[in-house]
Amino acid sequence: MTATDVRPGPDAEAMAAAVAAAIRTLDANIDSFADRYPADTTVDNRYPLRPPTAGQPSGANVGWTTSFWPGMLWLAHDLTGDDRYQRAAMSHVRSFATRVARGIDLDTHDLGFLYTLSCVIPARRTGDPRARAAALAAADHLMTRVLEPAGIIQAWGDLDDPRQRGRTIIDSLMNTPLLFWASQTTGDGRYASAARRHSAQLRRHILRPDGTTFHTFYWDPETGAALRGETEQGHADHSCWARGQAWGIYGFSLNHRYTGESGLLAAARTCADRFLARLPADHVAYWDLEFGDGSRQDRDSSAAAIAACGLVELADNLTDADVAHRYRSAAGRILRSLADGYATDGGPASNALILHGVYDKPKGIGVDEGNLWGDYFYLEALTRATTPDWTSPW
């Protein structure tokens, strides 16, 4: 299909234009980056190559965001049917296979992000044996981060680091699909069991009674006792980091899809209702839900893009047609606002798809810039809106 073959509706023309602009930017980025990797965020609205680190050269496959680049290439293939995007995406399998085989920068739960988009997709779609083996190796490594008796997947860092020991974060809900896929692929239920237990722990403890979420939560690694919630990238421990709430909408919905557990679906709805209640007039969240119009704070377009995808995923899991329509309509308003006010229109001033995102406001990192995950989820939201019967990579 082409970018103009979209579902009929009042926004069809606008969505087709947004897709076309995004594809123009991706085309230019293929020429610039090829099989190298952009930095996490833009600098003055343009992605440089990923800086050299940990003995790796510039543009190397390190960090937690590199898979969003091949992930966007797979989405471009879904949107256009053009095989050159599949070839470009497949060119990254070798790098991810090497990364997991050599143990390069693997001390993170974000192996789910990294290997779902880079290797699970080609394993499913093409049967590529190298991609399949790399994704399973990543799932095995992710299993080493499961901490008993708490039953949670540790987020960051060396497992012996006392500051990180026993900590998980709400983003982790997006990493469990790698484990569910591993169980489906191998027939070994250990992976899915770990993912199921982890998501249940987050439902009980990272989701607050008022419907907001903690960014991070600690468990005692020896006893498994729940300890405390904190933030790393939100405004304060008591506030609600917008991107974390968006991860909650999407992540709880995905885990419900795999498990069928009603409590996870209820958690996703709770996250969604709170997120939507705190949106400003243009439907694009400020970086922390504590802030609203008039606060003079920065927006996080990436939180909006994630939420737009998550709301559709949530709606797809609901049996009440009216409630599902409400969430889909909210997702449509968010997406239209991103396309109208935050997208770069494929012009030369920026090589990002959307701007005005925030990586880590408290640390001053990537503030009011584009970021790779924001671009990926914006393009996924466009794909969901314009491609009938699209198959999710998650």
C-alpha cells in the first residue's frame, strides 16, 4: 500500500500528509545514518551520531534507544510496502546479534525494547535465524535480572550495585513482550511466568491509589518486601511523570493482552483516565502531570505519542464499544495535535519526526528536543491510524 491509502474519515488527508512527511525524513536519515545509530535526542533539533562511549566508536550500538531506528524502518515498510525499508531494517540484525553475543552494554531491562524491535520483528516476519537466536539470547539475559523472592525485573545497572538493587521502573512493562515471545517461541513457560509475576507486582505497587504512578519502585531483594516509590525523571517523588503514566497505559494494556488478567486491564484504564484528565488544551502533556497550561513548563511530545499508541491498544482490549470509542477518539485528538503542532513536516531544519520532547528534565538532558522513542511511537501511532489490520510488533 502507499502512504495515501488511509482509512476514510475527516482526518484522512491530514494523516496522509503526516505520514508522507515522516517518510521523507526517514529517507534522508537512511542516507545519513545507514546502519549506524543516532543519539538519544536531537541537539538543536538535529540528531548527531551516537557519541563514542565504553570503548565503542561514534554511531555504535550502545544505550537503550538504538532499536527505535530499525523499528521506524519496519514501520515505514508497513506504511509503504516498499522493500527497501525492510532491507534497511534487516541490515541492523548483525549489529544486535553481535551486541548480545559480545555482552556489549547489556546491564539493563531495556533488552525488551532493544530486541523486540530489532530482532523479534524480523524473526517473526522473515524467519531470519540470526534474528531469532539473538532475540532468544537477549531474553535469556533479561531473565538473569529477575530478583527472587520479589519477583521483579531489576531496571538498571550491575545486579550487585546496592543503589540499583531491587529497583524497577514503570518503563519495564514495555520490556516484558520479549519474554512472552520467548515462551511462545520455545515452549518454555519460564519467560512468561517471570513477565506475569513482574507485571502483577507493578500493578500492586507502582500504581498509586489516586491513579497516578511512581516512576521507580524498590523491593527488598532478600525478603521481597515492597519498600518505596521514587522518581528519577519526574518533578518529585509525589508527582506523576508524564511519560511514566503513558508507559502505564501502554504497558499494562500489553501485559493484559498476553495474560488476559483483568486487573492489568483495569490498571491500564486507570492510568489512561488520569492521564487524559490532566491534558492541556492541545492534548499534548507537559513533562510532569503536575503541570498544566500557564505553568510555563516544557511539553513532552514523546509521552503524548506513547499514550496515543497505548490508548488504541487499550481500546482494542475492551468489550464495551462506547468506552473503546472514547479512548480511540482521545488517541486521535492527541495524534492530530502532534501532527499539526509538533511534527517537523519533513523539512531540512530537523531530522527528527517530532520536536518538543523531554528526556530527563531534572538532569537537563534532552529538554525541548526530539528523541528517538518519541519519533518511533509517533510513527507507530500514524501506522495504527492509517493501516488497516496492522500487526503490532509488541
